[in-house]
Amino acid sequence: MASTIRIALQAIIAAALVSAIAPSVPGWQDGSGQAGGLVRSGGTRPESDSERRARDRREREFNLRMAEREGRRPIERRETRLDLAQIKEDFMRIQVINDELVKTSARADALDPKLVAKSAAEIKKRAERLKYNLALPETEEDVKPPKTEVGAEVGLLKSSLSTLDKLITGFVTNPAFASADVVDTRLAIKARRDLEEIIELSGGIKKSGEKLSKVARKSQ
């Protein structure tokens, strides 16, 4: 189990290394053709410099030596179900989408429940895939997170978005992802629990957003 966890952590470190380095390379462009940054959902604009710097700081905390070690590992010894590109994409996208939801929730104008539902659905999908690909450990004492019911009211929905933000921040800044040399099983278990709560809560937020969207359409 420890070796599997170590391979998983090395994989996410190796994948994140590309994002940490690419924006600093002259002429680097993202998939949209715009230089220097991830394009937010909807493809309307790249991340601001301050947002990109904050994300770069988090990425650079990864252990680069472990990334190099993973690159030298014989292919036949690697965990075949670990799709490095997919892990990198999912790990970064849940942060980008979450940042957008936080900004949306903080605005004074009305919350767009349809956008919230769509964003929450994507977070749930990517968190589920991360849980599978990272193969984080569980214990016999583990208890599945309780079913989350998010109230179909704007105030309750915003409160749930705040909770989701804390969960995602806790997951992506987990010290377990800072070093793949020595695996702290307790931290790895916490990362898995955070993912499970993210999956459960984002699913509840999706349903709440869909309900509010239906109510808004009927009132028009």
C-alpha cells in the first residue's frame, strides 16, 4: 500500500511540475492561444497575474527531486492506471473552478444557480477521478461522509460554497503532496477523506443549484 501511495504522490508531483514551469517559459501559451495562464471555465479570460502567482507558489512547493525520480522510473514498474496528464488536469481544474465559485458567491448581484450547478458537477466528476487515480489509503474505522442536503436557498447555497472552498483548499495544500519520499499515512488518509467530502458536498450543491434554476425559470 505504501508503495502505491508513493507512486501516486510522485505522479501528481511530476504532473504539477509542468504547470509550475511552463508559465515562466518565454512564448509559452495555453490551449486557448493566450500566453501565460489557465483559461477559466467559459474561456473568456486567462487568470490574473496575482492568481497565477498564488497557484505557482502552491505548485513549487512540490518536491522537484521526486518528479525527476518518477521520470527515471522504468515504465514497466509504474502504476499503469495513473494517467499523469489526467491527474494534473483534475488537480488544477478543481482549484480554478473553486476560485470562480468563490468569486461568484462574493458578488453583490444575484447568484447564477445554473452556473453553480454546472461548476459543482465538474468538481464532483474530477474529485471522483482523483480519488480513483491516487488510490489513497483508508482504514477499517473509516466512516463514509453523511449524505449532504444543501438547502435550495441562495443563502444556504452560498454557505455550502464556502464550506466546499475550505475542503478543496485543505486537500490541495495537504503536506502529503509536498514530499513523495516519506509517506505520512495519516495525511494521505486525510486527503482521501477530504476528497470524499468534496464529492458528497459538490453533489449536493449541484442538486441545489438545479432546483434554484428551475424555480427561476418558472418565475419568469
